[in-house]
Amino acid sequence: MALRFYNTLTRSLQEFHPVEPGIVGIYACGPTVYQLPHIGNYRTFLLNDLLHRYLQWKGYRVKFVMNLTDVDDRIIEQALARGVAIDEFTEPFIRGFFDDQQALNIRPADVYPRATRHVSEMVTLVERLLERGHAYLVDGSVYFAISSLPQYGRLSRIDLSHMRAGERVASDRYEKEDVRDFALWKAARDEDRRVGAVWPTAWGDGRPGWHLECSAMSMAELGESFDIHTGGEDLIFPHHEDEIAQSEGATGRPFVRFWLHVKHLLINGEKMSKSLGNDYTLRDLLQQGHSATAIRYLLLSAHYRKELNFTFDGLEDARAALRRLLDFQDRLERSPPGDEGGDSALPDLARTGLADFEAALDDDLNAPAALAALFTFVRETNAALDRGTAPAAHLEQVRHALRRMDEIFAVLDLARAEGQVDARFAAWVEERLAQRQAARARRDFARADAIRAELSAAGVLVEDTPQGPRWRREAPRTGPASA
RNA sequence: GGCCCCGUAGCCUAGUGGUAAGGCAGAGGUCUGCAAAACCUCGAUCCGGCGGUUCGAAUCCGCCCGGGGCCUCCA
């Protein structure tokens, strides 16, 4: 079956084939490290993770590049306010970003190029643009001349004709020939010097414009033409449009073949924004007792091109759905095998489950449809196991299918890690369970139920099975019920 | 104003021409000492509203209502 992606460039679903067979280059717009990423950023990062994991799952060799924007207006402003150099200012946010990536079980990129560490490539790119007549210099700043590139606007399909050339925009500190032009390089100001955001060039000291880093670093890591570029929908214009202009202007070659953009997240039905105070960071949510696995699951559970409404109720639902998957995995592990020569529906279920799962993801990474395939597989396998035992080899096939599917969603191990309890606590639980079993054996159910209540109060849920009692920590409330 | 997206059961989310998939929540049942888990059954006679195209539309077209995004540095 064929893998298809919705390409913003063509506004249509297109079969995906990498430039080099078997090898895929992906560039993802990463965080600007002036604050910790918020939950909306993570929707985008998790789409990247889904893409990254799925292409590897399909057998592609993937080179995944995610940049860190560690110099920009906001960073300079805030570094200035604190009286520190930009590197010192951004350092904790970079660390926080990596901590969060790990907490959400996001597969690391192969490279995380930082803008400040790749200025020479950017300068070279500006030189090429100047040489080719796509850029011009004004007072030490360099601008891209949009009029020099007829195909400008192809990605965003934006009509720039209503913006009048030559108009001076009051809020703009820099002088451009045409309002539509954008800065490739910004001449150094005093403030920039004070926070170490200055690099020397032939045309004077300054710092790179925002769009420039992505063109320079992506081409440095992946070549002048590469397969996939991702980002949030807000980046289509101007950021990605300008990246294309810079890159194609400099090389004369097509820059990116597939552009994938993630729709923005809503929170409780509202736009996420600082003024509403709903721009939660992962840290905020974890401190409120929410589970990273539930957050991961929830953010992956809607198709990336559709609006997703993030709510705390949704987080609870996600947790319950995860519980079902964990119980299923647990059941597979503890299911006693039947006769070797016996038959079961399991191999068939594993096969169709995986096929449906793959077909869903092939269709523009349709994660909700993939989850539907996963849960259908779970229900039907549970039903088959209710009907009777299966040979060990059959059990192994469904275990394998579940593992394969979880390579994409990557929630099972994460959830287990979250459910870990310390050994002393576990020993205490086991001791109480032994007491309870003794009480049950002498049919002293009042005593047995009292112990169960005691354990429940300690956050332990007891289940009696034909193989004896089992227990698990009851997932804690993942946050204030009123939230 | 320009460009674009969305509105599916109580909630969340797939489906985009052939009669609605999955999760959560809910009801009944099987199992259980009782529970829990699992399984079985039930739930949208219908997919914001109205009109149209079609043998046939949630899916295409038009209008209306409601929500959202982008339009120079917000993922």
C-alpha cells in the first residue's frame, strides 16, 4: 500500500516517495527557546514524532533534524532585561525542552542544530542571495527582494498585491524597499551587542533574521532539496514561505518536496494564548498530577490536520483508554498457553490488526483510525481469549502485533514507568494480599473486604483472577476535578 | 476586507458518493463470595439548518447559522 501525505504546497494528498529510495530527510521547526514549550508546541512535536516513528516503522532510514532557535527578538529582549548573554538566558529553556521531550517519550532527532552555532552557513547563504540579485543591503541590514522571485507565495497562496510597494510601515524599525520584503540579516544594535547577539560579516556586524536559520541549517544537514518539512500551521506564512524564497533563490533548485503543517490546538474550546493563561507547559500539567502518557495519547488521538480540543476531561478519558491497553498487555503476558497443536483466531487477528493499523497511518498519518484498528484488535483478541486458550506461538503473534503498534504510539512502556511503585510499598501490599487470601479461604469475606478497602485507601486496586489476586496502583486523579 | 478550515451519539474523535468506525461515559446481562477486568447486548433512523445535483449524500453544489485559523517573526 502506498503512503500518502497531505502536502500544503499542492493542497492535496500525494503519494510519498523520498528523493533517495529508502532514505528520508525531515526538517522540523523546533522551539524558540525563550520559554518552556507549551502544550500546543507539543501537539506539533508529537506529530513530528509520529512521522519519525512511522517512517522508521515502514523501514525507511530517516534523518530527522530539528532546529533550536536560540537567537531572536524575544530572546534578546529578555536576556537584556536580565542582563545576561543570550546563551546564558536560553540554556535552561533548552534543557527544559529536552526534559519534556523525554517525558513525552518523543524519539530524539538525529541533530538539533542551534541557530547561534550555524551563523557562518547563514552568512554564506546571504552572500549567495546578494550575488544572485535576490537581496539588497540597507544600512547594514540585508533584505530579500520578493519582486525578484516570481513564484513567491506559492506555499501560502497569499495575495500580496494589496500590500503596496514602497509603503513605510511605522512599526518597522528597519528600512525596506518594499514592505513585503523581509530581513535576512539585521544590522547590530547596541542591545544586540550587550547580550552577545552579534556576528561579524563583510557588510558589518549583525544577526540573522528568523527565517534564515531554517534555510541554512536544513540545507546544511539535508541537502539543497529534501523530502519533508514540518511545522505548525501558523508558520506557513511568512516563515515557510520565506524559507522557500531564500533557499530556492540561492540554489535555483526546489527546496522541499512535502510540507506538513499541524493545525493549532484549542484548550477548553478556546484559543490557547498567554492572555487567557491557558498556555500550559508540560511541567504545569505534570505538577497538577496529570500523566505524561495521557497527554501524549490525547495529543496524538486527533488527526493532525484537524482542530483538537484539549480538555482535562479528555485527559481523564485518555487515561481510561490507556488503562484498557495496559490491562490487555498484561493479560497477554499472563495468559497460559494451550495445546501446541491447538487452533485459535489469534494469528488472523494479529494479521488483520496490523494491516488495518498500517493502512490507517499510510493515509496521511490517520492516527485516530489507527487507534480504532488497535482497539478493535484488542476487543477481538480479548473475546478470542475468553473463548479458550491459544498455543504459545499464537499468543506470541498477538504480543508481537501489540508491540508493533505501540512502537508508534509508544504509550505502554511510558505508562508502566509511571505506574512504578517502590519495593517496600509492593512488599506491604503483598503482605496485605496474603492476609486477605487467608481470610477468603476461610470465607471470612468481611475481613477480606476490609483489607481490600484498606488497600484501596492506599491507592491499590485489587482484582481476583483464576490465577490468584493481582493488584495495581490505581491511577491517581490526574488533576483537580473542577478543572 | 482577502485566503482557509471545521460543525458527526452525553463527551472526544474517524469516515468525505453507497447507507456511520473507535475511545470515554451510560443501561442491561454473563462471570465473581462481592467486586474488578473481560465479553455479550443496547444507544446517532441519522451526521449544524435550508435548498439543489444524483438511482443514491454525513460525504458534491448554493445559501444561512455557529466556531476557529492565517494575513510579517505565535507550533
